[in-house]
Amino acid sequence: MNVVIDTNVLVSALWSKNGTCAKVLYKILNYELTVVYDQRILHEYKVVLERTKFGFTKDEVKAIIDFIKNEGLCIVAKPLDIEFVDESDKKFYEVAKTMNCKLITGNRKHFPNEENILSQGEFI
């Protein structure tokens, strides 16, 4: 199954190895889910996960990014003419809409109320 993963899900998965987000990451790492992304999303993953405040090791970040690059599906998303409160979230929505797949996020309120946009708990 193809899914778009919001960055906050990856952060939470690495922070709490037994939480709901970690269960999503487990499914990705066990090839049950394929992460769909574009270069904007991949860049955000890298920049956010490398923030010193999170304390993730360079090896952890590199492993996640490399896995997504090698096993995920990189696309060019169709730009959408829709306004977002936080424009940085729009790229996730555009990729999910382009591929007609689920978007998993810890911030559902940042996205339109649509059935393909799910919290990690709803997805699991």
C-alpha cells in the first residue's frame, strides 16, 4: 500500500519506539507500506530529523532517509490551487492527491477533512 508520511510521524516514531507512530514505521521497514514522496518531502525529512533538539544520531537519520529513497516511490506531484494555513504541509497533500493514496499525519487539523487523511492511530 502506498502512503504519504508527514514528518511529524517519523519524528514521533524515532522518539517513542513503542508508540503508534513506531508501528507505522515498522510497517514501512517491513515492506507492508511504501512511502510516496517528492524531493520537497525528502528534503524536509532530512532537515527536520537532523535538528539537534531531537537528538537523533546521524546514522539513524541516514538509515531512514536512505530506506525511503531506495524503497519508496519518488514522484513529481501535481500542484494544487488550494490554500493551507501552513503552506509547508501542502506538499504532503499534493503528493497524496497525485497518487490517490493515504496521508498519515499527527496534525489532521492542518489538512482538509478527507477520508484519505488519517492520524497514525486511525491508520493503525
